[in-house]
Amino acid sequence: MPRSPAHQRATGRVTLADVALAAGVSPITVSRALRGERAVDPLLVERVQAAALKLGYVPDPAARALASKRSTHVAVLIPMLSNELFVGLLEAAQTRLRAAGYQTLIGITHYDPSEEEQLLREQLMHRPAGLLVTGFDRTEATRRLMAQSGVPCVHMMENSADPAVYSVGFSQTDAAVTMTRHLLAQGYRRIAFAAAQLDPRTLQRQQGWRQALQAEGLYDPALEWMNPAPSSMALGGRLFQQIMGQSPSVDAVFFCNDDLAQGALLAANRLQIAVPQRVAIAGFNDLTGSDLMLPALSTVHTPLARIGDEAAGLLLKLMRGEPVSQGCIALDYQLVVRKST
């Protein structure tokens, strides 16, 4: 059946009214049928779905949000997709949200607060139902945007003591203290800390390493190797080679992320430097492949997938207006001791 001009948009996009006309039902019936409401007769649902498929109808979420005053989008801002840890977090969050009928609008900030600000402005134009953001390092303008939008927000990866702030994460500082104390307990005394990217969470790990060494009177600023470049295995190998040329020599290296530590282990094998006999190597985040390195890498297992899942679950409660008993969810990390230490 040809479409009525009254039901056509200037763009030629197939509308809900077009599907209704083709199926011989009202637009509200089409809407209810495509949303899967049980009250709609199954035969009508089948007829509507057939018409929608034939016409190539795709629902317009923006129009639906305006009509119902309820969006089904959640904006998610993460620093990187090239970093494995954020991929796992994002996958868990998206799985939880999709099961509840929400879609994700993903923005990559590249650890740049000004880029995050621009992404947030763009995503707020889509009237999201909620926000998932990473950490607390952002511009004052971004903070104002978030507050003035009235959109429920949950912060991931870190925790806040502010009862008005919702967050899911773990103590980066305490986790680094735990790893450093493990190295001290193994008898290592010249423990270097090697880091890349230098985002706030990396600096919190640096603080934990520093606290543990200061408590033993072993802190030396010369043991800090901080590189602002993106974290990678290649950079880890270069940092390791530089550290091993340091005098006095080190007997352990704590890398802020597993990809750096994996690169260091490969460099150690290439340079024929025995690990852990000559130098111990430790990482952070327990990324894929760390248990397969030679020797297997000691690291801190962080609850990345659980952070994504719990943050999405907390956000769902906020979007639905349900009571929240715990606004700050602090999760556990786990020291994983393997052969490299």
C-alpha cells in the first residue's frame, strides 16, 4: 500500500504512522507491539512486525524520548578502548543495561578533561536517562553540566566519601600498598615504580607504593620512573632497560599496569636478565596473558567487570527512582602472586 503524503517526513524516513497504515492498526498499537507489551494480541504483533520489516522501519529514540519524556539511552564516558581494562568494564555495564532495555552512547575521552567536557555536551543533546563516567578528574564546567542536567550519574573505578556522589570502585592506593608490601616481604629493598599515562588512578598507585616504602625508610625519589606516554608493552620494555641501567641497581620493579610489566618480562628474556633471581617484576590489573608470561607475572587483580556491572545496576536504580541503600560501593582487589616475584 502506498504511503500517504501526510505520513511522510521531509527526509523520507519511514515513520510509526507508515507502519500503522501498512498493518491496518493505530499508531499506538504499533508502538505497544514493537515495545513487546503483553497486552497486545499476538496476531497484531506479528502483523505489525511484518509491516515494520517490509518497510524497513527503525524506531527514532529521540522522538520516543520527547513523546514519553523518558529516554532509553545511557551515556558512558571512558578514557580508552585500546586499554583492555576498560573493554571489560564497558562490556559488563552494557550487558546489564541492555538487559534492562537501555542502549549505551559511548564516548572516549583519551584521558583529556576538555575532550570529556565536549563529549558530555554532545551526549546531553540526546537527553540520556543516565551517565556512567570514569573517575573524578574533570573540568569545573563539566561538573556544572552534570549537576545542572539533572541526569543520574555514577562514577566508576574510584570511590568518593561524599554521600551525594554515587560511585563504584576500589582503593587504588591501598592496592598498590598491598603489592609493595608483598615485595618487601620477599626481601626486596630497592623497589622501583614505573608508570605511564599518569592519569589520577596511576598517581594514586604511585602514592601507595611511596607510602609503603616510606613506612620502612626505603623511599628514594630516584626510584620513580614516570612517563606520560600511553601505556604499552613496547614502552614497558624500554622503561625496564633504562631502569636496569640505574646505579645503585634495583632488585624489583612495580609497574603501574600489566602491559608495561609484560613488556618488561619480554625485554628481560631478550637481555638474559633472570627474573626474579636478578630482579622481580610486578604489575597491576591482571590483564589477559599475564599468567602465561615466562615467568608468570605477579599482579593485582582488579574487579573491572564487576565495577561495570555494579555501576550499571546502581544507575538503573537511580533512573527508576528506586531507593539506594549504598551510594558508594567499595569492591575488593586481590593480590595475585606468581613466579615473577
